[in-house]
Amino acid sequence: MARPLTHHSTADRIRREVTKSSPDTVFHAGQFLELASRAAIDKALSRLVESGFLKRLARGLYYQPRTHTVLGEILPPVEAVAKALADRDHVKLQPFGGYAANLLRLSDQVPARVVFLTDGKARMIRYGNRTIELRRASPRMMAAAGRTTGLVIAALRYIGKDHITPARVAHLRKLLSPEDRRRLLEDLPLAPAWMHPHFKAIAREDDAP
């Protein structure tokens, strides 16, 4: 009969899993449920935080601290936090506003507050000098969440209908893969009517007039 895991051995197994992951990864307790019971995992995570191996980013979220000799502590990127939140809470997240435009290189501005639309609870997460806002949205607004189409819709909405220039359309045609461009046409009903001509222009074949 196998010997039951102690809290200490659970902490060791979590430590090994964390070490094998990318340095930017954000973790939550649910990722380690195959290792032990939830109670044992919670105690092990607390032990690893106390030892300094992990840091608590927000309630239920953890990361492995790293320090740069010049920049100081390196915090996990917004994308890693969003991925962990979506996985932990079983929700969809869609980059919104200036953040969506920045991801598609339509804007050089990095917003101080990064906004994601969600089908889950609205909340605010602050870590370091960063703020992530989860803003609850309607099912229609979330219909293309997680796909390039959703990102394009959010970015164009931020840029505004009067500022979608031919140069920006050409940029998106070059940036997006042929598959993503075809998907824009399939998802056309999910976009506001004023975006339809831009979607068609982005998706058109290179030899089209």
C-alpha cells in the first residue's frame, strides 16, 4: 500500500512542477490536484510562500519570484495572469480597449489599467504597479472571445470608426495569418455593421482588386 503524501512531500512535488514550467507562469491550486488533496495543496503552497520559493500575486494566484540586477523584481506578464485566472475560474477573457489595440500593434500606448471582458465576475486585480480589470460583458460581446476575431473587434472599437485608415487595414492584413483572416469572414455576424467593410478588406486575397 502506498504511503500517503505528507504536506512536506506535496510541497516538494509542487516545487518540481513549478521548476519545470516557464519562469513567467502564474499558478493556482487547481493545477496541482493530481498531486494531493486540495487541503494538502493549500498547506503546501503556504509553505512554499513562507520559504520564499513562491510569492502570492493575488488571492489564489502564485508565481516564482525573479530579480534582475538592474530592473529589480520581474513580475509575471499580464497574459500569464489572465491565463491563470481563466483556467482557475473556468471563464472566458477577452482583451479590450487600448490593450487589444496594443496587442495588434495598432497603438504604441501601454495602458496603465489593462481591461479584459469576461463572462465571469467583474473584479480588479492589482500587483506591483499593474492593474487588471475584469469587466463583465454580454454573451454577444464575448462570442468571439479567445479568437483573433475578438481581438480585432475590440481593437477596432477602441480605434474608432473614423480612424480606421488604409494603413491600419494593410497592417492587419500583413499581421494576421491567412487562417485568421478567413475566420474574420466567418465571424462577420459577430462584428458591428460598421466593421464589416474593414473585415472584408483585411480578409481579401492578395490578388483581389
